[in-house]
Amino acid sequence: MTYEQFLQEIYIKKAGKAKLTLARIKNFLDATGNPQQKLNGINIAGTNGKGSTCAALESILTAHGFKTGLNTSPHLVNYNERFRINKKNELPSVLKSYYEKYHNLHTKFNTTYFEISTSIAFQLFLDKNTDYAIMEVGMGGRLDATKLVNSVVTAITNIDFDHTKALGNTIPKIAHEKAGILKKDVPVVLGKMNPLARKVLTAAAKAKNCPILDYEDEIKIKNVELMKNGCSYDISLPRYQINYKNLFCNLVGKHQIYNSAQALLIVANLAARFGWELKEKKVFEGMKTVIWRGRMQEIGKNPTILLDGAHNPGGIDQLVYSLKNIYEYKKLYIVVAILYDKDFKRMIKGLSSIADRFIVCKSHADRAAQINDLEAEVKKYTNDYVIEKDIKAALQRAKELADPEDLICVTGSLYTIGEVLE
């Protein structure tokens, strides 16, 4: 089996109409010795920001000399981006070998694409003797394969509307699904979030006797500065006697202050419980070297070209805030392609508040929204738009239309961003 054949074979196993259940992956893991139970897992859920929080956490832990595994989804360009050891993507051949080793069991238990990927991460992180295995939840939490990891701490970044068909159409229902990652007696770190969500999560944590570390109670932020290359702030965590001045994180946007601060709180908890020293110098080193592409990523100048993987209304709100408060430009061109199962109506409404011109297109993703559906929404707010058949053509058209002092922002989906990077 070649690597390409491996990718094709697992890709056709995308969940699609498969029943949301943990039975398949549990049966598979039982048959392979339950590697996930031998890890020091950090399981992170949330609607937005969980990937950035995972990446910041990975960077701080690696700076402290720990061997760190990171499993995220989706990937932007290459499948092996989902599997990192000490901030480096695992070799494609290694990932293929794990699938081949257990091919018969994957067939027997009919595991899905995501379950296969998660099982590879579990075995890889065990075989590599990682000190910490950071597992980003794919969707929800209660029925997500990553929750099976032996968590030493869990975290939930925030709760907003996304995947509503699977998770529910109210904040409390979505919060209930995310709470599914909580483990009895294991600390949970809650991010900055909706009070309705916090109420549900707090109740769920108390029911499982989970010590709660709440962003609102634990973290004090002052002197925020937002820049094109990151953000800077003063932070204090009184519980852990931490007071840092001018902490710089190389992730762009106000929301990345919340994400990186939550990552620091998680690390502080780990250090206190496992008896190792949290070093200010190493925290600063880790925060300024986070690797996380496709989020407020600048890929061109004159005109400025930005990529941002905002893929739900909450993400678009953060993007709009950043474009209004961090960047200067004469005209703003929004290249947009969204998935049909996202709330593209609210997303386009949000973008219309700042866009001078839309370039509407369609990604190659299976779930891509049709151009005419996106166009119908754009027309509600402006007649200043252009239609292109795909992302490559749309970006080229934007470059032709824009002046050097303009800004082009490509957004709407991580799949959209991935196609540009590819």
C-alpha cells in the first residue's frame, strides 16, 4: 500500500451517515491493548480556539523540555499535520505503518476516518514515550474518540453555535455535549465563555467532582496590545503566584489572548500537581514560537493578504474585530468560501459590516456551499461582489482588483485556507 492509497482508503471512511457512537473505537482500542490509557492526556474541547490553545500549550511544554504529542483536526494541507511530536509533523510513512499494522481490526470494527486518525495518535504518542499527549476534540466531546484518552487535565475553551445538527441548537445543549470530556476527579480548565455554557459546565464538573479552574476567577489580564505579528499583555495567576509583564504570543487577535492565557493556566496546573518548575523564561520562549497556521496568517504584502480559518459566526466576529482594530487599509476584499452545513447566513452578515467587496467562490470540499447560495446572502447587503469558480481563481481576481494599500482576506473555512496554502 502506498501512502496515497492509505489516504484514499481512510478518506472514504469519513463518518458521513455513520452513527455517532464510541462503540467502534472502544472495540478497536480494546483489541490493541488500550494505548490511550497509558498516556498523560490533555483533552481540549470548545467551539473556537481549541486548536490555538492546544498549539500554545504544546509550545510551552516543549520549551520546558517535555516530549509532547499533539493531535489536531482538520489538517490544512497535509494529513500528517494532525500528528506532531515536539512541534514537528510525524513522517507519512510512520502513520501508514500504524494503519497497515491494524488493518484487519479497522476492517473488523468498521472504524471511521476520525477514529482511525485518533487511534494512530494514541499508539504513536505511546510508542514515542511522550510526557504529555494533547488531544484536540474533533466535534462535541461526549461521543468524540479523543475523550477516551487517560486525561490528567481537561479544558473547554468556549461554547458557541456550530455543528448544531449533531450537538443541539441551544448553548446549554452544546455545553452538555462538550462536558462529555470531563473525567471523575480530574481538573477542568474553563475558558472565557457564555454564562449559560459556564453554568452547565460547572454543574457537570461538580457532579464528577472535578476541580474547576475558571478563566474568570483565575486569570487577570492588563495592558493588552494587539499587533500584526501577535499580542502582548500582562498576566497574573494568583493561585500559582504568577505575575508576568509584557508576555508576547505570536498568535494574532484579541481572542488569542484568551487562548494563550488559558494554555498558561493549564500548564501552571500541571506543574503544581506533577512537581516540576514553571519557568518564566521558558513560558516566554514557548509563547513567542507557537506554530499554528491559517489563523490571521499573513502570506503577502502590497496588497496585504491574510488567511483566517473562521468557520462559524463566533469565529467571524473575532475576525471582524481584528480587521477593524489591528490592520490599516484603503479597501477590504473578502474572498469567501463556506461549507453548506455552517451558518453561512450569519457569517456573511458579519463580514458584510466591513467588506468593501466580496469575491464569492467554492472550495473543493465535499461539504462546500454552492456559489449561488452564498451569492444570495451577499446580495442582501451589497451589489459590490464578484463570482469566481474556485479559490485559486478568486484569489487571483482579488489580487488584480486590489491596490497595494488594500487588504485581501481569505476566510470561511479551514478547507478554504488549506487550498490557498496548498
